[in-house]
Amino acid sequence: MDKEKWQKIDRNEQESILLLDYEQKEINFYTSREAVYKRILKILGKPTKIFYTKGLITGVNWLLPFDDKKTSKLFSKKLLIRKPKINHDY
């Protein structure tokens, strides 16, 4: 993947999305920014899926189970995954 080329995307159109699927107990991380990809690649390794347009990379996606130890290097799972305590006393 190192030798593959990324498509030039305007900075204001680049995005990174983190989706927590509580039903499937998965973390879905997508980015269309090459710089973010390079940083995350060092932590998570090869992406689950690579998106291409005209032979150039336009985005990458990682799917990870909640209990994957690699995710703790990205963010605190306790903060995002635990069940929130909701206080309804107003």
C-alpha cells in the first residue's frame, strides 16, 4: 500500500469519521485524509477496506471489535463504550 497513490482531495472535502456500533460491538473508522491514514496505519495496521477512484485511493476504512487492544492507543474506550449514567433529576 505504500507505493499506491492517493487522489488529491480539497482540504475542505476531506473527512474522518468514527462510528461506534453498540449493537455489533464494533468501531468503524473511516478517513479520506492521507496524513491521518499514515498516522493510524502505524497503530492499527492494514485497513479493512480501501476505496479507489480511477485507480487512486480516495479513502480507507478500519473495522475493529470493541475489545481490540489496538483501539486503546487511539482513545479511551471507557469514555466512549461504557453505558452512561443518566441523572433525570432536574
